[in-house]
Amino acid sequence: MSKNVKSVYSYTLLIPAAIVYVTFFIVPTVFSFFFSLTRWTLIEWEFIGLENFIRFLKEPQLFIGFKNTLIFTVVTCVLKVIFGVMLAVLLTMNIKTKHFLRSVIFFPTLISFVAVGITFKVLMHPTSGWINQMLGLLGISGPNWLGSPRIAIYSVALVDVWKGVGFATVILIAGIMSIPKHYYEALEIDGGNRWNAFWHITLPLTRPAINIILTLSMIYGMRTFDLVWTMTGGGPGFSSDVIASIIYKQYQAGFYGLSTAGNVLLFLAVMLIVFPFYKFLTRKEVSV
Amino acid sequence: MRIHLKRNRLWTRCLVLLMAIVITACGSGGGAGGDSANGSGAGLETGSSDSADEPVTLTLLIDNQTAMSGIEAVVKEIEKRFNIVTQFELRPGGSEGDNIVKTRLATGEMTDILFYNSGALFKALNPKEYFVDLTDEPFAENIDDSFKEVVSVDGRLYGIPASTASAGGWLYNKKIYEELGLSVPETWDQLIDNLKQVEAAGKIAVAGSFGDTWTSQIVLLADYYNVHSELPEFAEQFTNNKAKFADTSLALRGFEKIAEVYQPSFVNEDIAVATYEDALRMLAEGQVAHYPMLTSALPTLEETFPDRIDDIGYFGQPGDDPNNHGLTLWMPAGFYLNKESEHIKAGLKWMEFFASEEGMSIFMENMTPDGPVMIKGMELPDQVYGAVKEMMPYIQGGKASPALEFLSPLKGPNLEQITVEIGLGMLTPEEGAARYDLDVENHARQLGLEGW
């Protein structure tokens, strides 16, 4: 935006929002930076410098937590975009039940994470769960989805994709619908086929939408907690712990200063990764 | 230039507003202070109503996993006699519930009476700050000394027993034992031998329920009698950072026993996701022969499988010496009286009755006890679970010791995850013990204990 454009509204109008933002976001953030440097019992605190940060970084399960967070983030980001694009293209085509299907795809987004987590925990039970019983009917012996340390985090990630793909699809549908029709007409005159249309028009021009999905699911993935906690509790053992569940367990144990330090670190890590990532993505955006 | 000016004005406005907020916030804080002054006036009034016959309502926070029939019966009697009504507030159990208790204490929102664990968990609450000192109350004398120890801090008593004690060890299915001609093992090797025979007979030897992670710690915790009887000073040294699990071979044995018991050939297939209820069902239905558990599971078993409760037996986790086969005791939870309560007098009366012989007998009439009574001079009624009868000879023979969490304020919060990993073979016992030592160190530092 060029500098000589006069702003339409007075800054005074920002004040209500600013008050809310300052009291509920800025103030607690500043507080948490402070308490992360203390031994804190919620009533009393004692300043202990950086000890909490050192302790937090020494947690033996932290490495697993980082690894799992990364796995979870990458798997959910990639799959949400791939399935989202496929579904969005399908649902912008001329099919009869498209409005109905759009709502169906969106429904999982409306259910709470806890409800989804508990439901899938039952469905994924190794012997009595429906998923493995279905697979059994097909003659496949299904894996121990949540009980096997090696695949538990992937099972949770898959459920997250199931729940989140509807949201991605809706954003992508909006992106695809905003592409002017004459691009496709031009392609048709030039003799391009459907694949060309998808590869050279739809995909590049939905870049902004894809970027939003990637950024959002990346931020979400890095601080993911609800599904992991309800489905595996970070288990078996520590095998599906993510950073947020490690922090939560410390909070549960009453280590308030330590868990606050963990949150500060998580906050910094998310900022450090997401900002450059978003900058990188938006640089390549093509405007319509 | 113009833009700059505007920016500056914006910032000044924001600043002025922020100051305004801060000032009004202070103002309302003062107002609250005034209110609380009024509140203490009201307190005086209620104080007088305590002595009269006007009904007083006490609130009581309790977790939703405790069998309530005994408590409810006593509470009804208290209402009849003293016109003191008790209103229960339920909270989740486990660490989720710990959270609620700690937060409500810290924010001054605690109920009049709190039901909560004794031992390490209780001591982590900073009791001096929140609970009424009961040391000089006359009813303090009725309470068994071993229980007093686990609800006292710096020699001051804060709680009364909310139930009977229970034991950690092995619940077993007597029918399977009969069928296979097995006898109760006196040593660890005999126990392993029994497990092998059950396995050979095509049954599941041990039920594991790692879906409820806390159940995975029992084999370690219930082994504490074997540590205590040879190394009574371990608890103190452990608290003072002078002894570690990893380099005390007797204590490390507990971690090794987890690995020995939860071998894939001994346990149920779905061990990683099975729950406490699943395991109890398998034990009652005779699908598995053993379940390492606390005897506090017996009331739940009775509720769910009333006709199978007599098939369930108990033995303490054996060590290596057949002549020194003992059990590890779990102290019951306690009731604690909130210092900030407006009905302290009524609360004390409530506690006096609950901790009396009369109160405890009403309790036991309505809920079959799962272990020894914590009121001095009281015996168990004739009507007890068969498993509890098997438990009493250990106690009468002096072969019992409290679990470590009742002798030390330290308990690492990640123990249950560590024991799951050992049980599933993801960690060796040595690695697990070392990791637990680190976890304990975290806890000690957070408590600000000396010597760490």
C-alpha cells in the first residue's frame, strides 16, 4: 500500500480492540515472561533466573517432543493441502450434490477436539475397535493404532487431518471460485486440457489460499495438544508426547514456573519458524 | 511527517487509556477490600449460628472415583445429630484433579472440607498455608499414629482418615490357583514360576492396564516393603538427595520386577490400551490369574461382580527371603478443614464425629473395609473381603511398611510414563530408574528442598 493513501478511519476506533488486546493478550504475555524466571506456587514466587529454562531444555523427553511435533506438523500440513485441493476441485465441479457434500466435508470441523479424540480412541482399539474389525473383515489384521509406540503419533495426525481437511477445503473452494472464468476460456481456445487447467491456472492462482492453510496448520500443528492428550495422553510412555503435552504435564505436577518457561520457549520457537516461513511463502504468491 | 504526528498521538492515547485501566482496576480492588470487611461481619453472624441448632451447610470437595457409600452414611448421621448438612462437590481424579485442588486453594475458592490423598501429594499442597491445625483437638488422640505421620507437616496435624488403609500387592484368581494346583508364592522366584505355569496352561498370567497409566507403577511401589525391611533409612536418604534408585540395588529391583512381570508372553495382548476396568473384569471372569493392584480395587470389584468377589485373593509382593514376605501399605486419603472456612466450628464437630469409633463403625457398616482401620483400638468387622482376610496376617505379624510416597514428600510426576515404557520394553530398568531419579530431582527443586 502506498504511503500517501489517507487512512479511512480514525485511529480512535482502534481503541476498544486495543484495550481487549492489551489486557487479555499483551499483559498475560508479559506476566508469563516474568514468571518463567521464578519458582512459582501461584501465590508465592521466588526469582531463580534462567534455571527453569535450563531444566526444561534438559527434560529427557523433550527431544521426543520436538520430533513428534515436527512429524505431526509436517504430516498434517501436507495431507491437509493435498486432500484439501483434491476435494476443493471436486466440489467446485458441476456435480449435483455439491452443496450437500460441502457441508458433509465441513462437519468434522464443528465437533470439539475432545469429542473427536474420545470417539477415535474407541474406534482405534486394537481388538474391539471398529476400524480393526472392518479391516479384519477384509482379511487385514490392523495395527495397534494407539498402543504401538512407533505409530501412535501418526494415528493421531491422521485423525487431525480427518478433522481439519474440511476447513482447508472451504478456504480452497473460496480460492478456486475467485479465479476469473476467462483464464479457463483462454486455455480452452489454446487447446489445453483439464490437467493443464489444473496445473497452470487453478494451482498457481490458489497459492494464497494454500499459503493460509499451510501457515495456519503449521501454527496449529506446532502447539497441538487436545487430540494428542485425549487419544494417547502422550503415551504409550512418552512415545507420542508433543511439546505442548510435556508442558501440560509439568503444569499438572504443579511446576508452574517450569511449565511457563516451556510455554515461553514454545512461543519463541513458533515465532521463529512461522514468520520466515510465511514471508517465504508470500513472496511467491501471484496476485489475481 | 503527518503520519508520524498521528502515530505519536495514537500512542499517547493508548498510554492514557492504559493508565486509566490500571487506576480503575486499583479502585475496584479497594472496593473488594471493603466488601470483604462486610463479609467478616457476616462471618460473625454465622459463627453464632454454629452453636445454635440452625442448620449449617458445609461444602466438601471429593474426587469422582472414590466409592461414596461409607462417607454418605456418616454424613447422614452427622446431619441428623448436629444439623450440619454436607454438600458434595465432585472433581475428576488423578493429576487432572490435583490441578483443580491446587488452583482452588491458591485462589481462595476451596470448599469447607477437602478430601485428598495423604502423604507426598498432601505435603505438596503447602498445608500450613491452607488448613486448620488439628494437633490440639481432643479427637486427634483417636487417630492411629501411622496415619498421623502422613498428614502432618513439621509436627502439626492437619487431617483425619477418610477411610480404611489398603495394601498394594497382587490380586489373584483363586479358582485358577485351585485348578492348576498353585499355592501363594513366598518368594519372587516362586511367583515367576507360578506365572510360567499359568502361561503353560494357556491363560493370561498377568493383567496389564497401561491405558490407565497409573496402574503401571504398582509393581514398583508395592515392592517397597522389600526395600524398607532391609534398608529402613532409604526413604530419608532419598529425600535428602543421598540415595538414588539407579544405584541402590534393592530399590532398582522394583524397576527390574516390572520388566520381568510384563513380558509379552505373560500379559494380555492389548496391554498398551487396556484400562483398569478391563483388567478387573478379566481377573473376575477368570481370564487372567494375577493383577498387581491396590486392595482399594475390591469395593469396585464387588460393585461390578458381586458374585465373583470371593474368587479374588491377595498376597503381598514377595522378595527373596520366604521368611520375610510382607506387604506395602497405602494410607487412606484424609479430610482437611479449610482455614478460610466460615464454619470452622461446625467443621471441627464434623471431623470429631467422623474420626470417632462411632463414626467409623457407621462407615464400615455401609462399606466393606479393604484394609486396617486407622482409628485407635478398632478392629475390622467380621464381614470383610476374603482378600482382606489374607492381608491381615502380614499386618499382625508386623510385616508391613507404608509405601515410599508416605515416607517421603518426593514423587516424580513422570513415574507412570516411565513404568509404562519399562513394561512395554521401550526402556531397560536401569535406564528407567536413572530417568526417574532425574524426574525426582525436578520435583525436589520445585519444592525448594534443601540438599538438592
